[in-house]
Amino acid sequence: MIEQELSGFLGLPDELTRFQSSRVVVVPVPFEATTSYGGGTKYGPDAIIEASHQVEFFDEQLACEPCNMGIFTEDPIDVSGGFDTVARLLRQKAVDLVKADKFALFLGGEHSITAPIVEGIFAQIPQLSVLHFDAHADLRDSYEGLTCSHASVMRRVFEMGVPFCSVGIRSFSKEEYDLINKHDLNIFYAHNIRSDCGWMDEVLNRLSDVVYITFDIDAVDISEVRATGTPEPGGLLWHEIITFLKKLAVSGKKVIAADLVELAPQDHDHTSSFYAARLAYKIVTYCTWQHHKVT
Ligand SMILES: [Mn+2]
């Protein structure tokens, strides 16, 4: 009985986990099909939710309990049917939650899940832009023969015509580099971020007023998170991520939904899962800032 009560994100009491009254809906997406290096992202949603039970409800910066806005955790998306079937389910889920005026946080799973979610929301909200945190540009036309690969997800978003900013990028191919320069894409390279703190305002300037966030956990530096399929040195750090999310919150832009993907939990490394859980709570907290006092 107690375990049942603790089964959702943060392990909240029943009165804070009713769909109707919840501002936030967490959607586990344990999908993994195209992972190219270290595997295990299908275990990401469970690991994040389990670790989230150790996260404090109280936000140390906002001095309140953001979870009081209600956080409903859905049953995991059925991923047994292959990418096209899962994509259809994700498109529909994203549309349903936007229409219900919920803030949706999709927990991956591999990064390929982002494309159908963005496609669904973009069809409802044409002024959408995407804020993309990642070590990788993910702009390959295909990878290992698959156009639905995790390494091609932003290429698909680009082809949809959705404007985007990519932040923390530090690993990409010549093909991707040429595409970036040809189309003058908004790529904020990790090495430039280290030397220029003006990047946060610049990213905000380039995003539209309605934003979807896709957060590949490998955007984070490997000194903080290692449990991911394709880790890269030289990444973002906790405090700059949180500072930026806070800036985004008070900028007046509306963040409509988000995903957090590519955690590949490892038995010996519970810090990465806990980091992801903490980050997930920070994302839903700052992206629903109207409910709290962000100063
Ligand atoms: Mn990546």
C-alpha cells in the first residue's frame, strides 16, 4: 500500500497526484531502439522516478514547495510497437496534454522520442521554438541507416521548420558542421559558453515566446553526470543550467512542455539518476514559474 502511494514522480501524497488538479503531468517513455554506444536508456524513466523519491519537496532557492501545484505521473507509454507506433502515441499524448493545459514532462528513453512530441505540439502552436540542451548536434540526416535515430532528432525538428537553439554542443560531424554554417543555425558551442557568459541572454533573444525544452542529459559535464550512452567532456554545470532555467522562467516566455532524455542508469552510479531527478523537478518548477515566486 505504501509502495503504491510512492510510485509516481517525487512520491507525492494522493491529494497532489490527481490528474484534474495537477498542473504538471510526467510521462515515462522507456523507449530505446537506436542507441549506438552505451545502452540502457529504457531504464531511465524508472531510475529517475525512483531517485526522485529522495528529492526534497522544498525548493532551496524559491523557498516554497513547488509540488503543491500537483504532479500527476502517467503509466509509461507502450513502447512495444516500434518507432512509428510509439511516435504516433507520443504525438497524440503531447497534443492531448497541451489541450488540457498541462505542463508535460516526458522522461526518456532515447532522444528520438523528441521529434514526434515536437511535431504534435507544433501542429497546435505554430509559434513554437525548441530549446535543445545536448553535447551532440543531432543534425545527421540519418545514423546507422536510421532517420529516426537519436543522432538525427534535431535534423527532423529542423526539417519541420521549427526554430531552435542548441546549447552545450561539443560533438558533431563535418556533415553537421556544414549544415549549421549553411543555414546559420543557432548553435551555442560549449567552448564558447565557457568563455562568454552573455550566451544566456543571446539564447533567450533567439527563442520565440512559446518554447519546448528538450534536455539530453549528456549536455551536462561528465564530472556531474556519467550515466549516459555517449558521454562527452567539457559540458554544462549544475549552477549555470539552473541559472539559465531561472532566467528563462522570468523572461516572460511560456514553456509549454519538456523532455529529459538519455539517462542510462548504472548500478554503481546512483548520483546520475539522482541528478536527473533533481533536474527534472527544477525543470517543472521553473517552467511553471507563475505558480511560485521566482525572483
Ligand atoms: Mn546527446
